[in-house]
Amino acid sequence: MTVSQRNRTLTTDVAIIGAGPVGLFAVFELGMLKIKSVVIDTLPAVGGQCTALYPEKPIYDIPGFPSVDAADLIKNLEEQAAPFDPEYVLGEQVVECTKLASGEWELVTNKGTAITAKAVIIAAGCGAFGPNRPPLAGIEQYEDTSVHYMVARREDFRGKNIVIAGGGDSAVDWAVSLAEVANKIYVVHRRDKFRAAPEMVSKMQALAETGKIEMVIPYQLEALEGDGKSLSAVVVKSMDGTTRALDAQHLLAFFGLSMELGPLATWGLNLDHSHITVEVGTCATSAAGIFAIGDIATYPHKLKLILCGFAEAAHAAHAIRGIVYPDTAYHFEYSTSKGVPA
Ligand SMILES: Cc1cc2nc3c(=O)[nH]c(=O)nc-3n(C[C@H](O)[C@H](O)[C@H](O)COP(=O)(O)OP(=O)(O)OC[C@H]3O[C@@H](n4cnc5c(N)ncnc54)[C@H](O)[C@@H]3O)c2cc1C
């Protein structure tokens, strides 16, 4: 995809593609070396897989945290990056990456934002996430206002009637969690078995017994009713053709996320099975000035773990320092000596 129109241009030292845990930590590592960054992500919120796939699951192998919920880890990483004032470009996919005559790189998003940077860090995980949309007529016009594929803030649903569709962990976890704030929740699923943690399924069933949640099973989504912006009802259809209009202002559709390497695959970087091959110790790719870290980067004996991605962020930041400050000698300093900006 080539984007002809530029709606705005941002200039920075480093453009980071991907606001997952590793991209967020790269902001910190760059910031400690006085390097500014812009972070771009297809998703409307930061956090990558942690936010999109398992926000309420505890992670046990982050050094120094015996247990930390994925959403809390992301909150902490955002807070750790904040003193360095990163600019976030969310809800936009980077589709082009071009080397300019000046030697800088220009990234362009599908929404026409151009970012010029001295170096690029690709922290794109398994590629860009996209929700699997239910095939409902006119669904696009309700997206972001009434139809959602992830929950950024529970408070947005306080006092509302919500239809949650799907049968996996996300559907069940959010039904239980939002039952604390919503007025009414309908869980729509096409069969009575859920592919989710049994403990959470039991909690959801207990809430159904209190009337806080209504199980609408076996039904499938059929249509949306509303004024073209705000929903008033979600129409569902049973296997025998019976339809019901559920009085709801929001639909949360959890049918999984599709992941694809997408445009990154066409940028001429050396790849190995849809991963970008990098040099150990710098995370440099086959293109000078482009680095790759986190799940998308590969090298012999690579482990796809957040903690490995954090170390890769530090390696890439130190390698990039020489690009941003070519004429300044570098003296290694610990964070305990340097501190962080107030
Ligand atoms: C259920 C589950 C449990 C897990 N448990 C653990 C665990 O206990 N410990 C552990 O260490 N790891 C765990 N992981 C793995 C961990 O989540 C990943 O290693 C980590 O998320 C990788 O971080 P990342 O920043 O490299 O990529 P991601 O988190 O995948 O983030 C990449 C981001 O890049 C964005 N992106 C991609 N392409 C583009 C583009 N062209 N333009 C704009 N944005 C783009 C994507 O939208 C995404 O938000 C688990 C994973 C899952 C699914």
C-alpha cells in the first residue's frame, strides 16, 4: 500500500514501530541516552499482546516482580517512559518505510502521518494486530463509539447495557470484570461450552444466577440497530432462526485477533520465517539505521520473552546512540548515577 497524501509530519530521533512492552521500554532506554522517540501502533491503546490478549493475567517471569498483571506491567512501562515525553501515534499502521536523501528514514502510516527519524526500531511483535470483525452490515460506523474489540477503560462502560460476544478468555474475563460496573451484560455465544479458564467460567455462571449477566446461548450476532453512530440494540439469532433484539448501547466482540507481518515484509529486510534477522549485541537489521527488537527479531537461540526484549531494547538504544550523536564520545553510566528527568 502506498500512501500519497501526508496529513502531518513528525520529526524525531527514533521512530519505534510497535507500542508493546518492548517498544515502550525502548522509549526509556533511548531517553536515558537523550534520544527522543515517536511510537506508532495499529492498536488504539499501548501494550501490544499484554493489553490486547491477556491484560488481567499475571506474568511471573518479569525480573523483580514475583507476579504482575499484564495490564499493570504496561501501566508501569508507560510511567517509566513518561519522563522522556514520547509522542504516541495510536490507531495507525506503518505502511511505508523509505530512506531519504538526507540519510534519515521516513515512515508513513495508513492515515497519512509521516514520521522522519534518524533511526527506526521495529518492535512489531508478530506484526500488526487486527480484530476479527463479525460480518454485520454497517459495523464500521459504530466502531470506537459503540462497537469495540478491546476494553481500554472499564469506566467507559459504567451503568451501560453491554452485549459481549465470543466464547474465549477475553469474552469470559470481561463479562466478569464489567459486571462490577455495567447495568446489564448479555453474553452471546453459539454453544454452551466456553474455551476459557474454568474458574472464570464458574464466576460468570454465578453472576448469571444473580441476574447481573444474561447468557444468550446458543445465539449468534445478526444485526445492529441504532442511528448510525450510537447503538440501541444488538439483534441475535438462534440456531433455529428465532431472533431477539437485546437492548444495549455497546457491543464487545471478542472473536480473536488476526496478526500479520503486513507491510514490514516488503521493506527488503532479511527475514527468517516471518521474523527479522538481527545482529546479536546491537539488534541491527540488514538495513543500516533500522533495528528490530522483541518478538519480531530473531537470532540463534532467541527466546520470545518480554525480559529478552527488554535487554534487546537496551542493546539497540546503545547502538543507535552513535547514529544520533556521531561526534560525541560515550561514557557508560548506570541509571543510579544518571537519574531520570523530573
Ligand atoms: C496469552 C499469552 C501469555 C504470555 N505470557 C508471557 C509470560 O508469562 N512471559 C513472557 O515473557 N511473555 C509472555 N507472552 C509473550 C509476550 O506477550 C510477548 O513476548 C511480548 O508481548 C512481545 O512484546 P513486543 O513488544 O515485542 O510485541 P507485541 O506485544 O506483539 O507488540 C507489538 C505491537 O506492534 C504493533 N505493530 C505491528 N506492526 C505494526 C505496524 N506496521 N504499524 C504499527 N504498529 C504495528 C502491534 O499492533 C502490536 O501492538 C505471552 C503471550 C501470550 C499471547
